Amino acid sequence: MAGADDQSDLFPGPRVPPGTTVINDRCLLRGEQDFRIVLVSGIVLLQYATDDRMAEAYAMVSLVQQGWADQREVARAFGYSVRTVRRYQRRFEAGGLAALGQAGGYPARRPRLPRSREQLVRRWKGQGLATREVARRLGVTPKAVRKLLKRLGWQERSPEQLALPGGDPNLSAFPAVAAGAVGEPLPPAGGPDLSARDAEPAPASFDTDPADRRGDRLLAYLGVLDDAAPLFQSGPRVPQAGVLLALPALVASGVFPIARQIYGSLGPAFYGLRTTLVALLLMALLRIKRPEGLKEHAPDALGRVLGLDRAPEVKTVRRKLSRLAAAGRAAAFGRALAHKRVADRGAAMGFLYIDGHVRVYHGQRTLPKAHVARMRLAMPATTDYWVNDAVGDPLFVVTAEANAGMVKMLPGVLAEVRALVGERPVTVVFDRGGYSPKLFLQLLADGFDLLTYRKGRSRRVARARFTLHEAVIDSRKVSYTLADQGVRLLGGKLRLRQVTRLAVDGHHTPILTSRRDLPAVEVAFRMFERWRQENFFKYLREEYALDALVDYEIVPDNPEREVPNPKRLEITAKLQQARAEFAQLTAEYGAEALMNPERARPTMRGFKIAHGTLAARLRTAFERITALEQARAATPARIPVREVVETDVVKLAPERKLLTNLLKMVAYQAESDLVHRVAPHYKRTADEGRTLIQAALASPADLEVTAEELRVLIAPLSSPHRTRAIAALCADLNTQSVLFPGSRLRLRYGVALPPAKRTIS
């Protein structure tokens, strides 16, 4: 039977004959002696002599014009540049086959521009003459004039923008921020509230028809408009206009003034910074999870919700995201959003939940692996560490370098937390991934309290020490069977409190904390509230496409970063196998000694002689273990990643993904705020609150525009009690008096009356 090495001969791949160049999967270029042959699907298309340049140019032109190959493929196969192929095409179209025989260099009959005319060209250009007019007067081509101007170092003066009547040329322009510069310092936590009413500029528009914004688009093209002013048109049942319900929460988050302070401006554009942010946030709330999802929505219909004639399309959104990512300020943007959130909701920061979320990567690049708990596999992935408040809402997110574990990431994450919350006491809650008594000492020294599960083996608590604990916490009745005791770790250096829960099946769940002031039932309750963060990850994966790749860009990673040595891991696996084999042989040898008949072999010498083969195998296994232990001791445990990866050491570009994560976080926070507001008016908020808000945001609405207000009348929902809940939410939102971002229109909400029932007589 043939070996594995012979399997490749069963299906031999196509072999390219010597002297043959592959143009593409259909075309070949074969050289034979002094001739070259062009083959298409095995059929000779052209044949020419090697020194016949005109025939060679005709062969290249024929392949491109007949559609057998593109310019790049032809240029690569024939050894020319793409520009040369295009030049041959232009010559053939202009003068036919004879034009391809034109010799290289400057055309013989084309007049050159003498150096004596340089001063004349300078004077004419200084007078403002166009290049074509200068070329016409001199009798040469405009290209010759442009080359001369380039050689002379001529710089065109930028045309002066004429002042437009009735308006300021800098309408809606944000403060320009140079590339790489840092935005103005943000106000500290607890500073003045940033709202659209007092911080967001309201640009003017030169258009009067909301469905025709050609005037503003022209101004943006001329460079005098940095963002289009929202113009709304009254109309019934505008699709998805219910999403405007989320604007008060979005404005309260401060995302718009913070973005303007961090990023400045996107430059002259119809879809400026504010418009882009409004579009991306409303897209997330409408479950348009990726920019490609805009293909499924009519741009003009979605534009009516944004106050534009057309919503930005896929290419535009991607270009804006690239522009924002190029600034490299996503981390500062997230930090500023977190400052605003802490200032508004400081009471919810007493308990902060920290956990890592693994985003699996299915591409072709070599990335570090991470354990994916929901799949129970180690896969190429990127790990993000999220910090959520006591009610499960996200506060900020940090991307780990090379999937670093929680023990390594916690000090840095908590340093960010301390900068956000100041000196107020904070209890950090995390799972067993962050279990490290040495880390606990550091956290306590930094002023943090901790709450986590105990990891590893511990002494079992006696059944008699457990008692029933009941309480009402956060309007929920809880009941646990708990045992409360003190424990010492690190040889007595670390003293913590251990609350152990006894499950119905007898399982013990030990919880460690430094909080001795809390009742045991609240310690267990706060620990088990981690399910909120797990539900948050699941919800964002399904509803906001948290794991989706925004782009496929890569950036260089640190090649000196140390990783586990694969050779040492291989030796360790062999050592484990050798030890298992040695243990098995030892068991067999011991069994033989136990069952040895003393009458047949009364002495140990006789036993060894009778079982010499087994003893030899045992000695060989022991020698193999010794050799493997010595080899492992001589092999370093960690080596630079450049010695492991054959290709370049890269990682996924983090900036754009972090930016989109922050925008999805803001959208989720706005959704959560609406759920909290509707809770007093809807009994099943705990089970159906988000479903109710999602249905309201996706509902059509009547838009009515007045001189001072934008009135949004949401269509009735599926049932009267849901409609009444949304009506109460609208009444609550109307008390805030919020302006639509970028305009002076005050938002007013209501629910449209259901159509009157018709009877047929």
C-alpha cells in the first residue's frame, strides 16, 4: 500500500512548462527560442518575435480589450507597468497599429517649450491665466506647461471664497483640530451638564425644501459647510421615526459635545461629525448592526428621520469611521463618556462588575488564542474587558493586549476606575479568572474592596454552620442558605471574609470579600448579580452585533512579546505520556509481585529473573522520564513571539472597533434609560421592558414641524396597555425640553390616536 507521501501523486496539480509565464487562469505567455506565443484556453491568440516591440504592445492591448485579462495581470506577465499598458491602449485607440510602433522619447513633431519662454509663462500665470490658455498661446500641450510649472516650483494660489450673501461662510464649522493634536481638556466629573441646548451649535441652512438639499451639498463641496443642518418635513407615518424617542437619553449622555471636544471636526462635509454620530447611534437602536445593513433601508426614508434628504450610505459611513479612527482618540472619547456617566449616576458606582468578553476571529491572520467559554475551545480571538455598574449598564471598555488574563489586566482597569470615580469607595466584583491573593493585597492597598469567588480546594464547611438568610434587596426578595466565616490566605498575611452558599444539591459556593459591613445575604446577592453582565454580553452579541468585525485592517504587534514556548509544551506532553506509561508498568510490576506464588519463586532474585522483560521496560520508561525532564529544564518556558510566528507579528487594528463599541455602548445606555423611565408604567418591565422599547423605537410616527417644535406622534403599539405605557413615557420625556441636535427645534412626543372603528351597515 502506498505511503502517505505518495498520496499527492494521485491527483497531480497542473505543472507550468519551463519558459512559460502565467497571465491568469486562462492565459499563458510562452517563450520559444526567438518567439513568444500568447495562449488563451490552450488556443494560440498571437505570435510575435521577441524583438518586435510593436507586436508585443499589440498583444498586450488585445488581451485587455478582448477581456481575457486586466491591465495588472498583463503588466505583471510582460514585465511592464500598468501605466505603460494604459499608454499603449491610448495610442492604439488614437492611431491604430501604426501608433504602437512609435519610438520612445519625446515625439519628433510635437513642439517643445523653449526655456526662453519661462518668464513669459510665469507672467501669464501670475496674471491668472489658465494652463490651457497659456498652452494655446504658446502652441504646446497643457501637459508641457504643467511640467514646466512643476520644474519651476510654481505654486497655485488658492482661490478666495467669495462671501455668500446672508450667511457666514463658517456656518456649523467645529473648531479645527490638527492631526495628532489633543482636544481641549474636558470638564471634570460633576462639572456643568453638557446638553444640546447650551453646547451644541445650531447651523443655518440655505435650503428651503427638506427633500432637496443641493444648496447645502454645494456649500460643503465648496468647503464652507462642516455639517448639514437638520431640516424636517411634516408627514404621516414616517417609517422608523419612533427612534427619535431615544434622543433625550442620547443628548443627556453628552456624546455630541464630548465628540466635538475630542475630534473637533471632520472637515468640510455635508455629513459632518454631529450628523455622522446621530446616524450611527440611531442605526444601532434600529438594529442596523453593520454599515452594510444600510443597503436594506431606503436612504430617503431614513434621511427623513435624520432631518436630511438622504441618509449616508455604506461607503460614506465607512469613510467617516476611517476618518475618526485615523485620529486615534477613541480611548480619550470613551474616558470622557465614562466621566459624564459617573457624574450623572454616581450612586450606581458603589459596585462595579468587571469581566472579559472574547471576540472570536475567523480570518486568515495569525492571532493569539483565547479560551472561549461559551464554545469550550481555544480559538484566535481578541479580548475586551468591560466595566459595568450595579444595574448592569456598561461604563467603559478596554481591549487587552494579546488576550492578557484578568489578573494582569485588573490593575490597569482599576487605575482607570480610580481616575473616574475619585476617592469614593468602590467594590469591584469579578469571577474566578481574577483570583490571586497577591493581587487582592494590591487592590486593598489601592483602596478597593473586592468580591469574588474562591478558587481551588478549600476546607468544606460543616452543615451545622449554615442558616437561612432572607432579605429584600433592590425590590427583589432573595433567600439563601449561607455560612459566614473568616479565612486567612498567604500564610495569614491576607484576612478576608468568606460567605459560602449551600445549594439544594449540597454544592458549596465559597465567596470571598473584604466587605465586613454588608449582611451575608447581600454579599451573596451582589456576587450572583454577575448574571447581569453575562446577559449584557449576550444581548449585545445578538442585538448589536458586538462580535462583528468592522474592518479587516491589521497593525504591527510587539514582536518581543513573550509567549509560551511550543517546544516546551511538546516536551511536557511527551513527559506526561511517559509518566502515565511508567505508572502503568509500575502497577503491572506490583500486581505481579502481589500474585507471585512463593513456592515457585520464593526469593526476590527469582522474581526479578522471571519478570526481567517487564523490569527492563520499567527501567527504559524511567530513563525516558529522566531524559525528558532534563530536556524540559533546558528549554525556556517563554520565548519572543517572533520566534514562533513565521509571518509578521500583527494584530487587528483596535481603533475603529473600539469606536464602534463605544457608540453601541451609548446606544445601549440610552435604551436602558428608557427602560428605567417606562418601568413605573409597565408591570412586566423586568421581562419585556427592552422588547417594549425596541418595538416603540421601530414604530412609524407622524412628524409635525412648527417654528419651535418637532412633534413626534408614535403609532399605537400592538396592545392598549403597551400603548399607554409609551404614552406615559412620552409625557415624561416632554418634561425635559430637549432640542434635536444641531437645531433649535424642541422635541415633543405623543402617541397618535388609533383610527376610529368603522362599521358596515
